[in-house]
Amino acid sequence: MNPGESQRAPWIVGVSGASGTPYAAAVLRALLAAGESVDLVVSRASRLTLLDETGISFRDAHWRTDLHAWLSRGADGKPGTFDVDLAGDRVRHWSAGDLAAGPSSGSYPAKGMLIVPASTASVAGVALGLSKDLLQRSASVTLKEGRRLVVAVRETPLDGRTLRHLVTLDDAGATVVPASPAFYAGATHIQDLVDFVAGRVLDAAGVEHDLYRRWRGDLGGARPTT
Ligand SMILES: Cc1cc2nc3c(=O)[nH]c(=O)nc-3n(C[C@H](O)[C@H](O)[C@H](O)COP(=O)(O)O)c2cc1C
């Protein structure tokens, strides 16, 4: 390694244009809380879902300000719910159109990639190896390098084409984690349901977190008392 070169090995987080920007926010917060570094790729379409779901316009030139506004919001839309520190080099942002960005090459050090939420379009693009933008290219690189790829698909109902693309991704070594919250963990707020999905994404990546109450074998053990 050249003198001064960083040992940084981030998780690449791709946010595509499916509904579910609170899932991405919860995953990003938890990665940072776990001491991980993150390289963020926000697809063009996801700017529309982010605007729709939070009112935030994500601008490449002001990504740190816009990301802070996004991550500090609760799933119920309340600003300032979470303390988020984005100072330093822990988070990097790459423009979705930048096909020369670090994550576009297998020689760029990365632990793996999480696509959360994953649209059916991104699922198709990665399954077919289209690499039409940096998100899809990074996912293809992740697979070809044999690194962990977690795909949190969000659509309903699913048609045969998407189901086949998901099987292709599974066959290629990805882990498909449908963004489908469970109700056994004692959810009482929207954030609990969001955190459950985010927690399962991180479980698939092998990242420690404390986002949801795990099943302990006691039926009704997490049910809120009234
Ligand atoms: C408000 C909004 C919500 C959307 N929700 C979904 C969704 O839940 N799942 C999905 O697959 N596509 C959804 N789409 C469509 C995708 O954004 C569209 O297919 C886009 O091409 C995805 O591009 P990307 O994968 O490059 O981000 C939604 C679009 C909008 C504007």
C-alpha cells in the first residue's frame, strides 16, 4: 500500500427508486453506528421517491446537507428524530451517473453492497448485467468479485419477470431480502417496522445492530401490554 493510502473498506449502499427511503435511512444510520464506512449511490429515480416520502430534494452538490436532513428524520416524517454525524470520511457520495467512480471497479476496496430499497428496474438491471448507472455497475462488480450483495426488493405484487430476476440474483450469490416487515418483534410505531426490515438487511450482510427484538421462542413475548 502506498504511504498515506487509507485502509477504508466501505459498504456500498445503493438507493434505487422504489418506495421505502426510510429503510435506506435506517440502514445507513445503523452502518454508521456500527463503525462502518459507507459509499452512497442514490439513483436518479430515487430522488423522486425521496422527494415524495420526505420532501427532501437530494442534490449531488449538497449531498452532505441533504443526507443529514434525510437521516435525522424519523419514519413518521418528524425532523430531528435522530442525531447523525456525517463529518469526516466515513460517508462518501458518488453521483449515480459517474461510471468512473471508485465502486465501478473491482479493485476498489469494498466489503460488499446493499441495495435498499431495490426497485424492480434495478433488480432487472443487475440480474441482466446492464450496468446502466453506477448503482447497477457497482452491484455487478460486487457479484463478480464474490462479495456480499443484499437486495431489499420493494414491489407488490411481483410478476414472473421480477421473480425470475430475483432467482437469477440468488443464483449469482446475492441475498434477496424482501422489504416485508414482520409483526412478531412487538412493533408499536412505523419506525419499528422500518427498523425490522433494515435489521434483516444488516443480518444478511453480517453487520451487528440492535434494530429489532429477535425471536426468543416465547409466543406473544413481544406483544405490547395494554
Ligand atoms: C413515488 C414513486 C414510487 C415508486 N415505487 C416503486 C416501488 O415501490 N417499487 C418499484 O419497483 N418501483 C417503484 N417506482 C418506479 C421506479 O422509480 C422506476 O421503475 C425507476 O425506473 C427505477 O429506477 P432505478 O432502479 O434506476 O432507481 C416508484 C416511482 C415513484 C415515482
